[in-house]
Amino acid sequence: MSCSCEMIIGGSSDPKSIMYLLEAHKNENLTELIIYAHTVLDKVISQLIIEKQGKPWQKGSENKFKFYACLVNLSEEQGKRLVAFAKLRNINAHELKNMIPRVWEHLPWTGESSARPDAGTHVLMETFRLLDGLGVFPKGERMSG
């Protein structure tokens, strides 16, 4: 699947999206990182829905992410990870809680426990993995693994 979402990665409309993610990660600001990750994913999903349906989505992002996962038959695991970002953003926005346990609750680590990164790195990696799966990165720059 390919996406004409140049506005997200290096395009003229929003070339700073990835830089915001990287800066929030560098500053170890998990709250900003979750908000930025959700925003980037939301922009991509919005563009893909318009491309597929010819009109924008008008309801909340958690429902939008679920709808999109069904629309393009994402794997159950990809769909869960995508919806997890909407849930994390909502928790982040509406509750004053430590987000680290919430990250692991909604985006569980499936690798070896000795290789588990910090929560911020995990959020960043999952964001890039989802963006790659959504066809955002140019084919010559696809992520592996």
C-alpha cells in the first residue's frame, strides 16, 4: 500500500513532523512524544481515508483509527497498535497520570525483556513502524524488521 502523504515526511506542507517526534524523544518528554505521535498518525490516517473514501472522517480519532484498520484490512496487531495511540493520547490529555505504565499497558513490548527500551524509545519505534506499514516512507527508505 502506498500513500500520497508527502505532507508528513519531508513534504512542503509539514516537513517538521518527524523532527518534532525526534526532539520530544531527545528531550525525554513522553507527554509531548505521545501527542506528536498521535498527531502524525492522525494526519496520515485522515489523508488515507480521504484517498480511499473521497471524504474526510468526522468522528473521534480512536474510531477513525479502528475504521481505517477495517477499511484496509490491517492485521489485528497493527490495528491494536494504531488504536493504542489514540487511547494513550486520550489518557495523556484527560488524566494526570504517569504515562510510562500506560505505554506498556497499551503498547506491550513483545521482544526479549533484556532488550526492552525505555518507554519513549518504544513509542518512537512503534510510531515509525506504523508509519512504515502505512506506506508513508519512500520505498527506497523502507524500514526493516
